[in-house]
Amino acid sequence: MLILESLSVGQYGFIGNVFSFGLAVMASTTLFLWLMKSSVAPAYQMAITISGLVTAIAAYHYLQIMLSWDSAVVVTSGQVVPTGEGFNRAYRYVDWLLTVPLLLIELILVMKLSGSETMSKSVKLGGAAALMIILGYPGEVSESMETRTIFWVLSMIPFLYIVKELVVGLKSSIANQPDSVKGLINKAAWLVVLSWAFYPIVYLLPLLGVTGGNAIVMVEAGYTIADIVAKAVFGILIFTIAVRKSKADAQMQNA
Amino acid sequence: MLILESLSVGQYGFIGNVFSFGLAVMASTTLFLWLMKSSVAPAYQMAITISGLVTAIAAYHYLQIMLSWDSAVVVTSGQVVPTGEGFNRAYRYVDWLLTVPLLLIELILVMKLSGSETMSKSVKLGGAAALMIILGYPGEVSESMETRTIFWVLSMIPFLYIVKELVVGLKSSIANQPDSVKGLINKAAWLVVLSWAFYPIVYLLPLLGVTGGNAIVMVEAGYTIADIVAKAVFGILIFTIAVRKSKADAQMQNA
């Protein structure tokens, strides 16, 4: 398992800075999205509000992660000494349980499908996303490598279902989008698939025998970069789509 | 009674994560409701403002509960050791005293009844809700099982009155609502009845001899889930009703 004692003082400080970076990126993306919300047509404002909500929830959890990281360790005579409070890894899961379903709902909302299609796709994809996180958690906190493997496999089932839905299931809906955003929506769907694929790899690192301070740096920096791509970069992409669709809708009305 | 020493370190941490989850859900629901307020017709904006107020008050109290939980215990060599500060259970009651009457007022406001009906129903239902919380409190903090039982019974009287008012008293008002929201308002009334029914059950757990760490997990996770359903899920339902009624009103005006 990942043991805090194996960190050098430099590595401990580096990870703390990574968390602070994550907090700053998430909070500033939130403010950007909410301040710019009124520049898109009313039909897309809920997508932008929820994009900002996702990064706001992530900002809160990066703050909690940073505080937990601070109090888990004291640096004494050049050594990293755990205080016994432990580093609360669960904050990431609490975050994902809320934000991962909302990320898929963002994408569905910005497409402006019919009311019933929006509802059914949100329930199916959002539900699968929540199930994926819930199934991942018991493996993440278990000391047993067998348990970790079993829950990794279980969690991959809803993950692969989401990938299938994004790549195949949305095809006809994407075909009906205005030309100016078809490419961007396709990119947003692939951004989800590729950035999310990173998480099951990080999850497996302890199984692959990666240990020590470098492993903790890889896991924490890796999850943070993946979070930034999946939430902040994705949110800006959703905003760009909403701006272009607002223009396309206005042109349609004037024609 | 529920004794903190009986918690394992894992259970203590789990409950802390549940409180943090509650805070994140309440705060993000508040932001969603207030940011989306302008997308409903002016007649429904007070209902949305109050829905957000309820989750904002709850977010504040979950923060206080989380901080009290943190300072009630230290984890020393793998053991949960109370600091003597105690875990402040009263925050839940202070929260309910404010939010429970407001929840009923949300429902009344979104129905857009006549001014006098809105006032009389708000006073009757809001007053009964406040009385229910006040009568519950002496039993909650008492060590005596007799006192607990007496105040449980007293508190159930206004509760049953509210249930009767929601199920029978609102029937004619619901019948006058637009078709697009009749079902949803009925659902909202039942969501109140069912989610609120959970609280008197949790209240009785110590009387039923449920003790130990598992009992604390059940009580705190149970109250938190009930709060999320009764406040956040209910608030989103009120928002959906307000959006549909805004559309129905606009169609009426254009017809």
C-alpha cells in the first residue's frame, strides 16, 4: 500500500503544491463559467451552471484534501513523520460520486435534446457513473489485492457501458447538431472517454507493485491532472459549444 | 445511549465523510437554485429563493456538525478517544427548527394559491412543523427512556396533522394546478411525508436497544440521507415544478 513514511520532504511538499494547484484551477474555472453564464442563450445556461457546479464541488474537495494532507504529517528534522490522523483518500470518492454523473449531464444538456431524451439519457448515464464510483470504493480502501482486483473488474462494467453509450449511443444525436459544433461535441465525448480511462490505470498501480514515495507522487499528481482535464478543460469545452450553439440558434431564427 | 468510544477508526472516518458529503450536496444545491432562479417566472422566484435558503441553512449546519465531529475525538494509536468536548447533536435541531417550516412554505409558494390561502396554510403548516421540532428536542437530549417516549408521542401529534394536511388538505388545491405539474406536486407532497417519516424511526433507535458503533453510523448516515432527500432532492423537484408552471402560465397568456 501507499505509505506516507516513504515520502521525502521534497515529495511531500510537491504533492501539497499539486493539491493547491488543483484547488486554484477548479475555483477559477467555476468563477469564469458563472460570470460568463449570461453570454449564452437561456437554453444552455443550465449546462453552464452545472459545469461550474462540478468545478465548485471539486474545488471544495481539493481544499479538504489539502487540509487533510497538511494534518496527516509533520516534518521533523528533515523527515516526514505521520501524525496518525491519516490522509483521507475518501474525499476523492465523495467528489466523484457527485461530479461524475453531473459531468455526463452537462454534455447531455448542452446538446439540447428533447425533454424525454434528456431525462432518459441523464438517468441511464448518471446512474451508471454513480454505480461505477460506488463499486470502485471498496477496492480502493481494501488492503487485499484480491478485493482490489474484484472491485476494479466490477467497476469497469458500468465504465465500459458509459464508453459504449458515448461513442455509439450519441452518434445519431450528434449527427443532428449544427455543423459548427459537431466536431466539438465529438471531441467532448472523447475527452470524457480518454480522461476517464486514466483513473482505472492509477487504481491498478498498487497491484503492479509500484510502491514508495514515487508511487504516491504518481497517484496524487495523476488523479489531479486527470481531474483538471475531465472537469475544468471539459467545462470550458462545454462553454465553447454553448456559445457556438447560441449563435447557430440565433441565425436559424433570423433566417 | 450512543457512545463515541464504541466507534472503530473506520466508522469514525466514514461518518466524517458522510457529513462532508452532506455539506457538499447542500451547498451545491443552493448554488444551483440561486443561479437558476432567473429562469423561472417572477411568481415562482420566491419559492426558488426559499428552496435555496433551506439548503444554505443546512450547509451551514453540516459544516458545524463536521467541525464538532472533528473536535469531539482524537485518533490515537488506532483508537477513537473522546476529547471530552462532546459531539453537538443540537445543531440538527437548530437546523430543523428553521428549515422544516420553510420546506412546507416552498411547497405552498410554488402552488401559487391566493394570497390569503398562502398565508393561512403557511402559518398552520409552518407552525405545526416548528412545534414538532420543539417537542422532539427534550426527548432527544434526555438520558431517560421514559422522557424520550413521552416527547416522541407529543412530537408525533403535529407530525400527523401535517401529514393529514398534505395528503387530504391540499387535494382540492392540487386539482386546480395545470396538468403538466399535478403529478409532480403530488410527488413533492409524498416526498415530504415519506422522507419525514424516517426521522421518528431514527429517534426511536435507542429505545429499541440499538447501540454501539453501528448504531451511530446508522443514525448519522440515516439522518443525512433523509436530510438530502427532504431538502436537496425536494428543492430540485420544486424547481422543476416552477419551470413547468412558468411555461404553462406563458402558454395561457399567449392563448
